[in-house]
Amino acid sequence: MDIGAVLAKYRDKPGGLIEAYHAIQKELNYIPREAVLEAARVFGVSEAQAYGVATFYSYLSVEKRGKYIIRMCESAPCHVAGADEVLKALEDTLGIKVGQTTPDGKFTLELTECVGQCQETPVITINSVPYPNMSPDKIASVLAQCT
Amino acid sequence: MAQEYRIVLANAGKIDPASLDDYLNAGGYKSLEKARAMAPKEVIELVRNSKLRGRGGAGFNAGMKWGFVPESAPVTYVVCNLDEGEPGTYKDRTIVENDPHLLLEGMAICAHAIRSKQGYIYCRGEYPYVVEHLNRAIAQAKQRGVLGDFDIEVRMGGGAYVCGEETALIESIEGHRGEPRFKPPFPGVAGLWGKPTVVNNVETFANLPAIIKNGAEWFASIGSPSYPGTKVFTLTGDVVNRRAFEVPTNTTIRELIFDLGGGIPNGKRFKAVQIGGTSGAFIPEHLLDTPLDFDSMRNAGVTLGTGAVFVMDETRDIVDVVTRIAKFFEHESCGKCNPCREGTFRSYELMKKINAGQATPDDVQKLTTLSKVMTKACLCGLGQAAPTPILTTLEHFRDDYQRRLLAAIS
């Protein structure tokens, strides 16, 4: 991916830094260190400011992540609907803990706050696509869809 | 028996949301035409007289908010808050997924009233599919020329709850960390890029086409007089019908949960309902006959908020749920002001201690004092509202806390 070209595309857009980060993350699933440094130069802000923006938003990540980012909602409506059991099943099936990536680089497991699908709790998202009404017994078949 | 009354969801399920023609055939963009034939001042007056109040939670008169924008300002902005970060809330998504052009038309009516040429929709990062849906609708509207010289751009948020606060949202559109600004100046005077800006919630904008079409008196006569119209509520938790309902604002909490919501599943009994999102009050059974309007709720010592309705049955552990909520605020505090940054951290620490059955009455006293200080001392609505679940459960569900304290003694 040509990071310079992506940044150039958003350079003249007012407030385009976050848009540029979204565009980079859409391709790479995270924002590499060199992209943050380059963004600081292109948008004329300090490296601290560019890093500050990249790390303020929980949706953006400066850590390398897997091909599929699984996020378990931990807000109250999902919590009472059994989010902890679903999370445990995810950890057991994937063999990783929250915040980790599988050794083959396929899955990253994260927690998130509400994803706005509270009509069918508990909810996980895989690369932002919601999977509602989750239960431990559904994990295997949902993960099997990730190829 | 309570019934739905649909204004903002009138087209839901009846038109194809992806079709501009469907929206036009249902009378769409006629209100914008009508508004544009009026003087901007007249439009503001009409909206003010309709008594439409902000549907994002603060309940401020929309027309009055627009009136703060100086008439002489050469550049102004219309900003739509689609950040919808309050857990349990999915109303704005429901409105936009069903009827995207209704939002665009509402924003364009506001744009005419404050002489704006540029609008922004700030959509939460968790809804990338809604961003795509809106961009398609905007492209259709532009191609057909229905928006005239008013342009709308969608900006995607990054999963920060605090960006639902209007000045934090503005900071985020500007490409910064989403930290709230000191007020005044208010956005109506100095908002996006320092220019006068109106920030309204999706549901507020979505009410405008019907108000322009049917008039201020029509709207003011629906529901409760001081907070007229309808409100969209999203049901979640232990309730049979977990979906969005649009009801007149004089509907009571009981009617919403038991008539429309179908009551509590599996033959269990009601214990509590948290209304308005995760920063909302926990409401016990004896307040269920409160009407769902801003002032009635406030007078009952509870909150209307965004319209999230999180129902809990008799088996739910209130202290455990509030501990989880305290964790939410500890995570979402932006860190700009001390009372919130330190307060949410200590609240979560104390709630964890209580939840683990290791707290003393002195800890509960400390938590109460801290909560009261936060409601007064925090810079923005996040920190001011964060203690609401703690204070209202201490008031209405004290026994749940007492049991944890007894566990600590034994």
C-alpha cells in the first residue's frame, strides 16, 4: 500500500487526518508507525499530535492486527445477555486472550463498547460486520465463515 | 392500550430506503421546497413554535438553538450527530437505515434557516455500513439536484463515546482528538472551524419535514405539551419485543414496556429499567407511570436521554450491572478534566470493591460524595451524567448494596 498516496488524497480536506487514518486502516487493519510519522509531516502537525489522534479513538489501532478483527461488546445490555460466556468461548476456541492475535495472523480478539445492535444481544463484530444473538455454541460456525 | 405514532419512522417498511424515487413519491423533499419559499427567519420561528426539542438527550428547543446563529455570518455549518454511542440505543441507525433522505431533507431545511451551504453527518465508526448507505443517498440527491446548493459530507467517527458531546464531535470533524471545548462560546456562535454551527441529533432533523408540512401547531399538539411530538425508543434487555418503537411523548414507561414491549419474558417479574442509555437513571417499579417526556422524567428524578430502554428482570444483579457501567465510563472518559478522569477511575475502583463483597459503609459514603461532586464539577455531560446510574441505584435499589456490605462483614 502506498501510504504517501493515501495521505496526499486527504491532505487538502479540512480535518482530513482521521479520514486518512480510516483509509489506511481499511487496507492494513491498523496504522503503522511510519504512517503516523508521515501523516504528521503531510498534515503539518507534530508527531505527538498525529500519534495522539491515532491513539485517542478505540476504533483505530497503531498495533499490528490480524486479518479478522473480532470485537466482543461488553456494554451492559450485552453483559446481562451472557457476553462473558461468549468471550470465554472465543478465547478458548482461538487459544488467545483479549488484545492478542493468533500466531498465524488470522484473528485478533478485542473488547468494544456498544455497537448499536442491542435488539439482538449479545453481539460480536467481525471486521465491523455485526453477528447478533451470539452464544458459545455458535462460535465455531461463525469462525468457520472466516476463510 | 398505548399505540405507536409514526412521524420519523412513517416511511419505515413502506419505501425502499435505497430509492430516491420512492421517497419523492411519498411526498419527499416537498417540505424543503416549502421551507425555501419562506424567509429563513420564518422557518426558525415556525420550528421554535412547534416546540421541537433536541432528541439527542439535552432537550433544548431546536428553533431557539438555530436562532443563536448570527444572521450576518457569511459561513455557517449544519452538523448532524449520528454518533449514537449510548449503549442500548439504536434509534438513529433505525431512522437512517429506513429513510436516509428524511435526514438529508431535515438538514437542508435547517441549512436554509441558518443560510448554510455545507453540512456534515458525523457517523459513528461502528456503523461503516450506514456511512455507505448515506453516501449513496447523498449521491442520488446531488445527481437529482434536490438539495440545491447545499452540500453534505459524511465523516466517520472512531469509536469514542465522548464525541456524542457536540463540541467534542466538532473537534473530531476538525481532525483532532475528540475532547470537549469550554463553553461559551457555544457552537451557534463559534463551532466548526470557528464558524457558527448548528449541531442536532438525527431524530431532531428527521422531525423537520413533517413540521414544515403540517405546521407548528400540529406538532405542538401531539404528546406532552412541554416536550411535544413523538420519541423513538429502543428496547433491549429482558423484554419480549426488542425493537424500536415511536410513540407520543405522553406515553408512560409502563405502557412502553408492557403494552408495546410485551412485558418481561419467561414469566419473570420486572425489577428495573434504565432509560436514556448507560448514563441514564435506574427506574424502579413505582415510577413506571411517568410519561416519557423530558420534563416529567426530570421531575421524577430520572432521565429521558437518548431513548434507550434497558429492562432488567428480578434475577438481575444491579450492583454487577452498575459495576460494568462504571468500567464503561472509566474507559470512555477523555481525560481532559480531572473530576471526570480521576472520578470515573475511582468510581470503578469502589464499585469493583462493592461488587466483590469487600467494601465497608464508608466506601459507599465515599462513592456517594464523589458522585455528587462529579455531577457538578465535570466539564461536559459525560462526567456529569456518569454517576447517575450509581446515585439512582443507591436511592432505589439500596438493598442490593446492603447485601454486598453484609457479605463483607460475614
